Amino acid sequence: MPDTMTLYDKDHNEVYVMSYKLEGDKMPYRIAMTVTKSTRKESVGSKARGLVKVQGDQLTMIYDLNGDDYPNDFRPRDETEHYFVMERTAEK
């Protein structure tokens, strides 16, 4: 589904489904996310704001669970900020 991210657990069960919108015309892009479905019902409706950049097969993302402000860069400064580096792999 476009503009949707899904986080799976190790058994490939959906844990979080998030809608997102990208802002900006150059990297890093701002990303605004909202949890639309989760096994943790209290998480549904929660929002996060972050930054995302893509370099080759690597996507780097940082977001703040407080959801009020966008991070300024890719260095986590608080426990509510999450930082990920993901790499595209060959499909099995």
C-alpha cells in the first residue's frame, strides 16, 4: 500500500502499520508518521516526526516518538528518538 510502512516481528506478524507523508524536495526529507494499526492498541493514533535519507541501497531514518518536532540531524539526543539504518537485500 502506498505511503504505508509495516513493521513485522521475527515470525513475520504485523506489529505496527503506519501511514506517512514525506516533505521537502531534497534529502534529508522530513517524514510525518501515524500508527494506524498495532498489536499494541494504545499505540494506534500515535504520531512521530523524523528525517529520512536514501543513499544507494541504504535508508537512514531518525524519528521522535514525542511527535511534536522534527529532529535537526541524524544524531539521537533523547530516549524518545529512534535511529535506524536499513539496507535493501535480495528478495528470497
